[in-house]
Amino acid sequence: MSHAPLRVFIPCSGLGRVARGFETFTREVSDALRPDPRLEIRVFAGAATPERRDTVLPSLARSSRAADAIGALLHRSPYFVEQGSFFASLLPYLVTGRPDLVYFADLNVGNACWHWRRLSGQRYRLLFYNGGATTRPFTRTDMVQHLATVYRDDALARGEPAARNVVLPHGVAIPSTLYAPPREALRRSLGLPTDRPVVLSVGLLDLQTKNLPYVLREIAALPAPRPMLVLLGAATSETPAVLTRATELLGADGFQWHSVPHPEMPRWYAAADAFVMASLREGFGLAYVEALAHGLPVLAHDFAVPRELLGDDGFYGDFRTPGVLASLLTRVMARGSDDFTRHARHR
């Protein structure tokens, strides 16, 4: 006797608008689960993405003037306004689509789904992807997916029930062979220098999340000719300040910034000599794994998450202390990275 497939809704207000871990998770987990005949997957996005079958919901983008203005009136962030308007468009689908499970990463969308369930009596379950490593009490979800052991352990230490907290890292599709096109031609095609090293950093361009001011100061402290620093990530309200500081410290020809679609990322990883992520905290840090899978030496602030992900293949330091990253990067660059080493990291 066959059973009806489990109806799974995966809402993400930023999908199609920004490129963070939440959006990557939504895209990749839905693609991985869709072939399973036991599941009926439906993704709800903030904007259309080419070649995807997502349901696009009308909402106010966090980058819009309207979201700014409404947020100011409500004393809330534009991101909150985006999620609130997104949920308003999601609500009719919750009522008519009758999902069995809502799998969410944005807290405010999840909270709204919880409140609607409480008021309406609908019986869908709520699964929270804790990609932001929040430490708030998990009172408005049925299950929490932690991406690293340390965050599950922290939750249990706070008194959260073990049965509702699981560790399931972000799955990463790693090609069986290392993507390694001719380096010089690749760099020319990307507008990168061929006469000095390239250091890559990936993540939102703001002043705090990825600890970018520290990275800029440490690269600036290196002797000439310094490596070219390439920043890849989505813009934020703080991006102009980041770029101004980068220009002051490195010069206009000492860095580049690009917002790159995820399918193009392998070319940038392949063109780089080293990867730096100076975040003092990460829920998972997908870019750590992607960089290592492309054979790069990965330099990370020393805390539990990169240690769990990278093990002995990472290069660690206290990226709150002046001089530590500069010294570590100098040592890594001096060692070089031949094809054998890059292939070993990929494996």
C-alpha cells in the first residue's frame, strides 16, 4: 500500500536576492531531496532564479527603500520587514497547501509559522536549520538542526531537550576530480594579476560578520609586493565603509570585490593561492569546506567549528591579535602549494 508523499515547504526570503549560507542551503538541500519519491518538495523564494522551479512570493526586499522606511517606523531591521512581508505571501500556501513539514532557516519566518500554527490549529511540524548558530531558546520549533557539534552541546548545556536537537552538517557536493584549469590563463580571464599571490576571502561584505577590518589590516602589514586580496560576497549597508577602508589600507590596485553567482565560484577558488576566513564565529562556514575541496590552504580563526570541519588540514590562529594572520599567511605562502598538495587537500 503506497502512502502519499510527505509535503515539505522550504521558505527562504533571500533566495534569488542575496547569496548567503541560508540561500545556498535552501538551494542545495531542495535539489538533493527532490528526487526522493517519498517527498514532495516546494521551495518559496523572494525572487526568481534562472532554471529553478521555486514559487516566488511578493515581498519587500531588505535592500528596498520601502523596507528601510517601514523598518524605521517599526524600530525593526529591513531584514525583519522582508521576512514579515514574505510570510504574508506564504500564508495562503500554508492554508491551501497543507504541508507536513516547514523546513526553515530564517528565524522570523519560522516564528510566524509557529504563531499561525498555534492560532489556526494546523498540524505541520517545524524544523529549524540553525545556520546562524543562534543561542535563543528553541521554543518555537519542533526540531533544531545544528551544523556543528559545539552548538548542539551548548544547547544541551542550556537545558534544551536532547531529543529535539540534532547535529547534521551542511552537505557539500564535492566533485570527484579537482577543478584545476591553467592558472595563468584563468587569472587573466578573471582580471587577476599573474605576478603575485592571490588571497581569497568569501562572505558578506560588512564590518563585523567576517572580521574584514582585521583581514585588511593584516594584509596591509605584509611587505611589498603584497598579495592581491579578493573579496567575494554580497553587499550590505556597510559595504561602502569596507571598500573605503580597503582602499585606504591596500590601495585601489591591492584588492578586488565581486558579487559572484555560486556556480562561478570554482573559477575563483582555482585562481587563488590561499583562502582566509577570519570570522570569530560561524554556524558552519560553508566556504571553509569549499575552499579546502578546491585544494586551497585555509587560514581560519582558531575555534571549534573550523577545527571540526578542517581538522589537521587547516591553518589556525587567534585572529583577534595583531600580526597573527600576517605571520601565518607569510608562512603558508613560503611553503607554496604544488599540484600534489592541492589534490591531497581536495581528497
